[in-house]
Amino acid sequence: MSAVIYTILKEFFVEIHQHQVKARIMSPINDDSVFIFQTSLYYKSKSDSDPNQPASTFTSYANAERHLLQYLEEFQNTLDLGGHVAEGAKI
């Protein structure tokens, strides 16, 4: 398996209920038509035992950014309703 090198296009740092969440949008340097995002923490609702890991591969930067911002909003809403935090990607 070969290594993939990514370019970090944008990083976000937000605090949600005193949890520092880092997020980044990246693209492989050899493929400018693929965009992914990672978050340092995931959320899980009271009824789910597994964390909600977002779909993370997109074909446009705008879609990746929109989905990342939506994920962060859902993260906030879930914690507002008593959800929990789970370990995410190592950023």
C-alpha cells in the first residue's frame, strides 16, 4: 500500500461544550478532484453506542466544507441534547 500525501486546504478550531474540536479539509496532492475532511472528535447520541463518523470523501471543495460545517452543527446539537464525545482522527 503506497503512502498518500495530502495538502491541508483549511483548518477549523471550534470549542463545543468545552471540548476543543479540530477539523481540516484536505486533498491528495496527486488528485485535485478529491476532498476529504477529518475531525479530532466525533459525537454519539444517547441511543447510539458507536460514534457518528461523517462521510468524508467529496468531489468538490464546496461540498466538503458544507458537510463539515453541517457535521459541526450536528455535533453541537447532539451535545446540547445530552450526547457524548468520542475520539476521532489523530490531528
